[in-house]
Amino acid sequence: MDYIVHILLLFANKIGYLGLYVYMFMVGTFVPVPSEIVLIPSGYLASIGEKDYTILLLTASLGSLSGALFNYHFALFVVRKFFKKKRIIGKITRFFKRHGKISVFLAPLTPGLGQYISIPAGLSRMKLKYFIPLTFSANLIWVNFMLLVGYIFGKGEIAHQKMAYVTLGLFSIVVVVATIYVFYNIKNIGKKT
């Protein structure tokens, strides 16, 4: 077990920030690679001062968002052409009109499902002004959680103080995004009635 942990830490340290972005790009697409393999060791490395936590958080979240945007555009421009039955696209579009925003936000928080929600989002032509911030926010939460798991195993009081600040900052972002989402939908309900 110690050997496996050592290999994962070595891998996470060796790939650097650019490697983390590329790895998380793959995680964000339909390539089935687990984010935990690189994020948890990266969190540990941040706790012992080998990596910068904030750069890890942003790099991994942007990598995952980039992968999701790849899926979105792949579905929009390639997959749609292969669907002879327009009825399927119609069903997906109707679902996304009702449940798209909440689905795009919650799916990345579900292991094994997150990277695939961007395909129906692209098929239904979900507006990018919703898709990008919702996907990024959800990925930020997931990446932060995985990094924190590794970070907790780190050493020193400073590590745990930083963890508390990052968590507070992350929850502030979530509250702001959720508030904007709720107010926007309340405003739209008034317009529809």
C-alpha cells in the first residue's frame, strides 16, 4: 500500500500544473479516468508545501470545464448529425428546458456521471451562459473536496488553517451562484405568468 501511495504522490508531483490541467481535461471528457488518482495526492503535496493549493484548485477546475466544453461541442456538431431520429433530440431538449440547469450543476458532483452531462447539454443546445458557470462551480466544489481529502493527511497547523480559509471561500462562491440562480428563476416565473 505504501508503494502505491508513493507512486501516486510521485506522479502528481511530476506532472506539474500543466499536466494536472491536461489530466483533468480528460476527466471532463468521456474518457473514463478517475480524478481521485491525481487530486488526492495533489492535495497532500499542497499541505506539505510542494504545491500551491489555489493554483491546483483553479487548474484542475478549469481543466475539467475545458473537457466538458469539448464534450458539449462534440455533441452539438458531431453527435447531432448521427441522430436520424429527431424525436430523441426533442426529448433531450424538453428535459433540459425543465431540468437542465440543476442537472448540469449536480451531475459533476456525482462520481462517474459528471463528465457525461455535457453531451445532452450540447445536444439540447443549452446556452453557454448557463452551462459554463454551473459546470465550473460544480467542478470547483468537486475538485476542492478531493484536494481537501489529501490535504487533511498533510502536516502542520498552517495546512489546516489554509484548508479552513479555502473551504470558507468555496462555500461563499457556492452561495453567490445559488443566490443568482434562485433570483433569476424567480424573476422568470413572474414573466411566464
